[in-house]
Amino acid sequence: MTSAPLLGLAGWRLPGDHFDAVELAGRTGADGLQLDLGGPGRGPRLDAPGTVDRLLEACARHGVRPLAVTGNTLNDIGLHAPPDGQDARRVRHVLIRVLDTAHALGAPLAFVPSFRRSAVTDRAELARTATVLAWATAEARARGLLLANENDLDPPRARRLVEQVAADGFRLLLDTYNPRVAGVDAVALIEAVHPWLAPHVHLKDGTDGVVARDLLGDGDGPVREALAALTAHGFEPEALVLENDYRDSDLHRLTLDLERARTHLRS
């Protein structure tokens, strides 16, 4: 019998800094935490001198596992920036920092977002994104990590991205609400790409494409349908990570969402 998935939180959706996120995860009974690299407009740097060591100590003290590291600042730069330009060099520098930090924390996964300036809107951007991700996947594997990409592509383009990256250590990170925002059928997406899904799944919900204060399962997102589709295809996630927005410090909502996620795991 396989073990139940871990239940995690997304640190960038919690109030306070990285250390507050660790304490909150431990206090609410979450198993682990995904963390953002931080930077200008994104909070304290995760790789600032001494931060990783302090975080490892805090995680051990609160019984929280580092699950993954991401670099949300890439959405401000553009993952598919034209090659040989300054932005393309910045992208690779950020990616190396994400990978080095994930490795230092002992997290098994690093993932790359493709939204805002990194959103894929045409074939040329998809091809440039695939080139960067193929390079980053090789760098990740050298550090013993999986690399995933979180995006809002429809099933044919998501498959095309996987085919163009063409690397065993590359995965797609599923978010249960991102397809809804992009007008994509989440169940059809799972049908098309389940062999290449990352071992972590983001759970969030909203109304009319906006993530605000809806409890998990109360919005118009296909949370239950997506989880049922994963089960139907034999996909067993290693972690379910809540990504609703709790930065307003409404911990009552967080507690209720955690309980709803636990109820799903028990069932």
C-alpha cells in the first residue's frame, strides 16, 4: 500500500516571511512547505547568507519538510526572453539560484512558473521556453532534482512543450484552478499529460477566475473533478499543496482548507 500524500502550503501565499511560513505550517499541522526564491517585489531572498541554514533549523524544530523551491521573479523577467540578451542571462542566473537553493534545502523539486511575462502565447515563445527548460532540467538532474514547469497551456500545447523539452527529469506542475482561469478543461488536460505530471499538485479555488476568499471546493474550480481524474489515471501525488491566498492572515480559512484537504486524503 502506498503512503498518503503529504499536505503542504505555498509559502508565498502566507503572511510574513519564510520563517513565519515555517512556523505557521508547523502550527497548523501541514507536513511541508514550498518556498519562493524572493527578491525585489517578491519578499526576502531565500538564498541570502545564512538563510538556508536558519530555515533548515526552523523546519527541523517545527517538523516541516522543505518540499520545493520556485522563482516567481521569473514572471517579472520573461522565461522565453530572446536568447543572448540581458533578460535571458538574468533568467538563467535566477534558475541556477533556484536549483542551488532547492538542493541546499534538501527539497526534491524545483519548479518554474510561466505566467505574466513568462506566459507562452505563440509557437516561438513555446520553443524558446522549451530550450531554457531543457537546459534547466539538465542542471536540475546534476543536483539530484526534478524540474517542473507550471503554466496555463491547453492540452495540445502542454504536450508539445513536453515533447520539445524532451528530458526525463522534466515534469508539468498541475494547479487545479489555473486551467479554469485560462478556459482550459482540467480533466482533459490531465487526460493528455498525466504521464508527465510533477509529484506535487497545487490545490486552490476561486470564482469567475479570481482567487479570493473561496474555501477549497466552494468556488467554481474543478478541485474534486481534477483529483478524481488523477486517481482514475493511477496518478498518486507525493504532495498536495494549498495555494489559496492567506496573506490577509485569515487563519480560519487556512485551517478549514487544510481540513478539507485532509478529508480528501482520508477518503
